[in-house]
Amino acid sequence: MAFLLQDGNLLFTGALVLMLMIAVLEGVMMLIGVGISDLLDNLLPDVDVDLDAPDTEAGGVLTKFLGWLRFGEVPALILLVAFLVAFGTTGLLIQMFVESLAGFLLPSWLLAIPVLLLALPQVRFVGNLLRRFAVGDETEAVGRKSFIGRVATITIGEATAGSPAEARFSDEFGTTHYVMVEPDADDTFSQGEQVLLVEERGANFRVIRPTNQHLVNN
């Protein structure tokens, strides 16, 4: 504990404490039927993750960076938690190694950038693992554009214009997908309601109320 609370380690210990706070908060909010995943997605740029986009396009570099991290394919909250864990543990391990060799700790500001660069590939690794787990074998993988026309069920939050909620559906392979959705028009969809995905808009999908009863899941 004394090692964790030393001045040179406070930045990295703080990252781990923040991760634990997010986990506790998410657990509490899940109990009342509201998640914080949609809140985080609202704070992130609404961009279409396309790794083939040229760098000269507005937001092209940011788009490629988010795609590299598997943003849009893995919930943003999971990527944030993975980053906090990677940043915190990597920083503490480096400080432990330095202290064992030199007998002192490096200033945290000096390590911040190198640790950040070491943490990002770890976040991508976690994103790749979870992405494979989510889509199953490559022969059964489906693209996000194939989600159009699917009927999903709102699982967390309330979907209103400008405020997406999390929705869930299963594809023909039995794989469960979680997407962020918001109404295409001035409408509101609450937890448990079913919606029809009609358009991909950046990281979210525009949805409407299913008009054909044959589309509605039983």
C-alpha cells in the first residue's frame, strides 16, 4: 500500500481506482436498469469507423485510430476500463522495476507518455479478443451494415433524439450483438421495447418502431 501511494505512483494508482469506481457505478446503475455505456458513447465523436478512410479527410486520423482500437465493434466502456487497467498496471510495473534497480521512483509526468504508448496496444489486444468472442468464427462474422433491417430490443437506457440507448439482437448464427440506437424521428423507446434498425449513423444506428408484426421478435 505504501508503494501504491508514493507520489510517483499516484497517477497510475489513480487509474486503477477510477476503474474500480466505474465498475461499482456500472453495477449499481445496472440494478436500476440504467447503464453508463450510452453516456460514454455520447461523449465520444460521432464518426463512422472506416480504416480505409484517407488521412486527409476531416477526422480521418481520428477515425482510423478509433477503428484500430476496435471502437464501434466493442463497447466503449470496456475499452475505457481496459485502458485504465493497462495504464495503471504498466506504470506501476515500470516503477517497481526502476525502484528495484535504482532505489527511487521516476516522476509520474515523465512516465505518462511512454506508459500511454505501451497501454494502447494492450487496449487493442483486448478489443480484438472481445471482437472475436462476439462475432465467433470468421466464417460467421457479419458486418455492421448487415444489421440494417434487424429488430433489436432496448436493454439499457431510453432512446431519444440525441441520446442513444443500448439494444440487443441475435443474428442468423446465434451471435448476440449490442448496438447503440436512437430514434430516426421525434420518438422515444424505453427499455424492453423492440425497434427496427434502418440506418447506420457513425457509431449508432437510427431506429423506428416496427410496423410489420412479422418482424417483431417473440
